[in-house]
Amino acid sequence: MASNWLMFLAVAACVGVIVLGLILFPLVRWRRRKGDAEPPQFANNYPLEIAWTVIPLVMVGGLFVATYRAEARVDAVSDHPAAIVAVEAYRWGWTFAYRGGPTVGGASNGPASLGVAQGMPELVLPLGETTRIELWAADVDHGFWIPDFLFKRDAIPGQTTAFDLSPTKLGTFEGRCSAFCGLQHESMLFRVRVVTPGAFVAWEKART
Amino acid sequence: MGESADVSAVAVPAMPEAAERHDLLSWLTTTDHKRIGILYLLTSLAYFGVSGILSLMMRTQLARPNNTFLDAHQYAQLFTLHGTAMIFLFVAPFAFGLANFLIPLQIGAADMAFPRLNATSYWLFLFGGLVVFLGAATNEGAAASGWTAYPPLSEIRVSTGLGQDLWIVGVFLVSVATIVTSINFVTTVFIFRAPGMTMWRIPIFTWEMVATSLLVFMAFPSLAATLLLLFVDRHMGGHAFDPAYGGSPVLWDHLFWFFGHPEVYVMILPYFGVISEIVPVFSRKPIFGYTGLVLAAFAIAGLSMGVWAHHMFTTGVVNNPFFAFVSFLIAVPTGVKFFNWIATMWRGSISFETPMLFAIGFLLNFLIGGITGVMLASPPIDYQAHDSYFVVAHFHYVLGGGSLFAIFAALFFWWPKMFGVKLDETLGKWCFGLLFVGFNVTFLPMHFMGVMGMPRRVFTYDAGGPLPTLNLIATFGSYIMFAGVALYVVNAIVSARTRIPVGSDPWSANSLEWWTSSPPPEHNFESLPPIRSERPVYDARVARA
């Protein structure tokens, strides 16, 4: 996903700089000077107009192919995940129910506790393995967002959506609600702790 | 108006009329398109002022982490009212006001097709907006579920207050006003053109308003129906969006964004028109690629009907690749417009009066907004950027850096035509400088905030990391913008006091509104020049020379 970001940023920078130059150049080169005669009154150039329609068309075609491939990777759902977690979002907390394992979660307790670790609901994931998340919301729309994973998915009442997380780095990461859900939206935080597969099994056993 | 005598002018039959009145009652009862247009413009600017002050309060709250200037409920009301007012009561209605004033003048007509319907649409718009703001006076305050009002958050068991109902009723009234005024625009352009004014000679602004109006016909009925469904859910036992009874919150997403994305183009196509009018005048050249610009407008309008679900990439229930592809495609006709404007400046003789400065500001800002738009059309990027400050930055670059700059360009460009006096150029240039710097200082840092993980619609954030610094910079920028807007108000007052009169055509412009006096008489034209191209006033100038 990061590679998709980088590719788009590179294309964006190139297109941006070229068009910026095309805007600024005439402003300098053909600024009005005293005694200017009326400039040439041309208003069409069909080959040029066709070119600046077709070339961008080809470019967005390329961007689409790249984005289609990237999305196929991100959205792929494994048939044999190492763990399955049912995630329920509610005002204003999270419940993580591991299939055949523990159910953990809670609320991070209002605005005063911003960033405070105590009482923070914690999602534990095994490193290098696939965990399937089955996400839904109990009351209003929420969003399950882990900024360090460059990923979010909406949690919507009345429907379950499934996606895979396959973390590649050990450590703890911040998770949060992304969709405005009421007065304690900004404090609807959770923590993602990525541990080794062995530690994950031990954690599951200890909590079950 | 001496210029009409020496060309073979087509005389317009004189109309029997009383002397023009200027008292308050004459403004309240007016059906004159120019007065309705000015009422629309001033009302939308008033809503802009209020909405701008709301945003300054939000930026003040966000200037420091864990700030207590506002609480969560106040902040939620502010961002709901700010978004609602900017979208429904300012950016779109300003375009309708401009179109009301300009369309009959640009096509050589005496008024709109349905003058009384025109007045109706203005009053519906004015009171619709007031009804939305009235919510702030109720016990539980104004609506606080965002301008998108996603249920179940906006359902009665969560949003219990009257403010949400007033929001529904107010926005409904505005949507009816929008549909009605669009019917008027299309009918006027199709039926009321002067002799010689074929469809392929009408000014680009008028063309853009035709495309805009057709979009309104398709999008706004969906909004009105969706608002009614929510009202039925709240008060008449409906369950359209309630999953417990077989309804679906996703249904709202579809119906709302089926309106909501075309609405984005309702808020930008008219301003593409404004830029297409201003750039040729200050480059002393005809608009480049007239046909291409018109076709691009309709391509954008058509494609915009098929991209609504790119607001729903993260729901996991829509066909992301399809909506990504159509969203990417919109970049092509938008690019065509950009290249046409650049080609219009190419080898021209470019001068930098205030309207042109704002038009250049539009090009530079909209370039960034357009590029981030293409990025957001890629679902894997949207998975990070959706609902974050990156999106906030993106749509402010489109609607603030784009539409707002075109609005100021239009104000400076057509002010002499509306009021017969010119705005001060020095104050105008300072106004542009403050707005351009202030805008970019405010919104450029928001891209980074979003990628770092700051969600939109939070009333506070944690200390630590770069977020506090970035937010402080953004708040600082918003105060600079405020100074720029204040300078505009000063300019308007100064120009009204000094009253330096302008002739019919202070900019040496091209289209018919510059043929008649400033301000135009009640029946618009004493005479018309021959209309042989999309630049009749230029042609008449050349014929005279």
C-alpha cells in the first residue's frame, strides 16, 4: 500500500510541476508591456487539443491498472487465517472477540484519558500471520482505523465486513475511530499490539 | 452608451415602464433578475461571513492540544453549520446569484423566463438557511451530526434535538429553491436568446450554468427525497435507515452521495465559467478551445453522475474498481479545461488586475486540489486518507482555493457592472495577497495531519508529535484569511463612499453584459450590437476602430 502511495505521489509531483510551469511561464513571458500591440487572436489547434485529451486518458488508464492491482492485494481475504476476531464498535469503545479465544476490549474513558494507556482496549495480532477481522457497529457508524497500517474500514450497524490484517512489524500501534460518531468520537481509541506467533498463542491461553 | 450609435445596432422595442424605484419595498417585491441576483449574492456572502466566523472559532479551538475554548458539543454544532452553510448557502447560491444577474445580460434578454418563480427561489433559499441556523436557538442546540447527517447518528434516538429537524427542513427548502432556479436558467438560455445568439455563441459561463442546471435536475431530487425519508424515520415511524427493522444506513450513503458528488460539480462548474470569462479579457485574446470547454463541461457533468460511491470506498460494500475508474476519468476533461486556460494566456498580453490575480490563484490552488483528488480516487490511498484531514485539505483546495478564489475574481470583475463603481485596485491586490497566503498556510499543513492519522471532526487532539505545530500554523493561516476577507469589506464600503463611476466596459471585455450601461437599466438593453461570434462586444469594438 505504501508503494501505491509513493507511485501516486511521484506522478502527482511530476504532473504538478509541469502544469505549474505551464501556468507560470506565460505569466512572465507574455506579461503586458507598454505599447503592446493586440496579440494574435488564435482560438483553436485541434491536433493539440486531441493530444491533451488522449495523453491524460492513457495516463489515468495506467494509474487505474496500478491501483487495481494494489487494491486486489490489500483487499485479498485468506481462506485460512491464523486467527479470526469479531470486532464490535460502539459509542465509545471496542470489543475484540477472538474465535475460540478470549473476548477483550473496553472504552478508553472519555476525553480526559486521551493517549492514556490504562483501560485502553487492546487488539493483539500475531506477527507475519494473517488475522481476519469481522467488523460491525452496535449503534451508529464508526470507522476502524490504524494509521500506521495505512488502512481503515467503516463499521456499520446491520452488516458485517471482513478484511485481513497481516502485520510485518513488532510493536504497539495506535488505532482509532475515523467516522464521527458523537461527542466522545476523538477519544474512541484502541491499541494494536503485534507480538510473535508464540507470544500470541501464550497470550490467548492466558486470557481464555 | 454612445457606442451603440455607430454600428448597425438592432434596436430592442422600448418597454412601457414606470421610473425605477429604489426603496426597501421595491427590493422586497422585485422580480428583476438583476436585483434578485444581487440579493442572492449579498445573502450568500452574509452566510459566508457567519460560516467563516464559525470556522475561525474551530481553528481557535484546535490551535493548541487539549484546548478548552469549545466543548465537544459546541464543536460538533460548529462543523455541522459550517459545512452546511458553505455548501448549501454560499458556494452554490453565490453561483446562482451570479447566474441570475448575468445570464439574461450575456444572452441579450430582458429578464429570466419566469421572474416570479425566480423571486420564489430566492426567498426559499433565504428562509431555508435561516431555518437551519434557527436550530442554534433551541434547547439542545443546532444539528450536530455533520453536513452529511449520516444515520443512525442523525436518527431521533441518537440526535434527539429539534436542531436536526430544523436542519432537515431548512436544507429541504434550499434544495427546492435550487431545483426551481435551475429550471429558470435552462428555460431562459434555451428560449430567450437575442437574434444571432446561437447556442454556439453563448458565453462559456452561461454554458457552464446549463451543465450545472442539468446536474441539479438529476442530483437534487435525490437529496430532497433522502431528507424526507430521514424525517419520516424520525417522526412517522419509518425505518428506512434502521437495520433493526430491515433498513440500512448504507442506503443513506448511496442516496446522499448520489446527490453529494454531483453537488461538488454544481459548486465548481459555474466557477470554471467565471475563469473562462476572466482569463481571455486580461490576456486580450479569445477563449481558446470554446467547443472543447463546452464538451468538457458536459463530460464532467455526465461522469460526475457515476462516481458517488468513491465516498464509500471504506464501507466494503461497493464495487471500488468501477467507481475508482470513473473518478479517474473525470481528471481528463478537467485537464482539458486547464490546458485551454493556459493556451488562452499563451502568446497573449497579460495584465494583472485583481480579477486576474484571483483567477491565477484559482489555477494554482485548484491544481493541488485536482491532483489530491486523483490520489483519493485510488481506493488503497483512500483507505488511509478517508475521513482524515487529508480529505479536509483536498476539498478545501477545491472549494476554498478553487471556488472561493473564483468568487472573489467574479466579485472584482462584475462589481462595476452591478453597482456602477469599481473596487479599489490597491486594496484588491492586498486582499488577494492575504487570501492566497492565508489559504495555503491554513490548508497545506492539513495534508500532513491527515496522513499522520488526525481524523476530521475531532474537537481536540493529543499533545506530542508534530500535530500541535501543524495545527498552530493552520490556525495562524486562518486569521490571515480573515484579514483578507475583512479588507474586501473595507473595499466595498470605500468604493460605495467614493463612487468613482465606470463606463459600460471598464475592462475591454467581450460578452454582451459589457455592452449596456453600468448598472444596466431595468430592461437591460437600449440596443444590441450585431451578434456574429461569442465576442459581440469585441467585434463591435473592432468594427468601430
